[in-house]
Amino acid sequence: MAIIRWTTPTFEFPFDEDIDVSDIDSAYLVLKQWGNTIVSKDITDADIDTDENTVSWTLTQAETGLIVNAKKCEVMCDWVLSDGTRGRSDVASYSVEDSGINEVISNE
């Protein structure tokens, strides 16, 4: 799977039955290239679905524009529960591709 620059992808992280997403106190979406954080978003930007037990974030066009083309991008979710338990999702690795128009497209 690929991340297409200048688009608005959503990254969804499902949690197993051992963790209830309503118990998550802090969570971060982190995108890295070359070990450097390119994009980081906290839980205030997330959609939390208690029915599906998932946390998801949607990137903006500008955020995906920060990702370097033709280089792998690692995506993960770090989280802390209200009782202090900390964890991290599996790391997903994506290829990165350019879109047809490599800039933010306004809907105005």
C-alpha cells in the first residue's frame, strides 16, 4: 500500500478486547522517515470509535505533502491508558508516491 502525497488518507488503529479505547488518556499518530518524525498528531485530532474499538486520524493535504516521495514511511500509534499503561501499535511501512498535482488543492 502507498501513501499518496497531497491527499487526505485516514490511518485506523484497531485495539483488541484487552484494551478499551475509552480508557485511552493520550495517543499519538506518528509518521517517520529516516528515523525522523515527519508528522505527529495527538488524540485531540483523532476519531475514537468505541463501538469498533478503534482510533483513527486523517491527514491534511499539507501534512502528506511533507512526506518525501519514493522513500518508505513508517506509521505507528503510541498510547497511554488512564492507569498509566503505555503501548505502541505495530509499525506499518508504506511506500510514498506523488499525486497528479503536487500541491494543496482548494475546494473554494
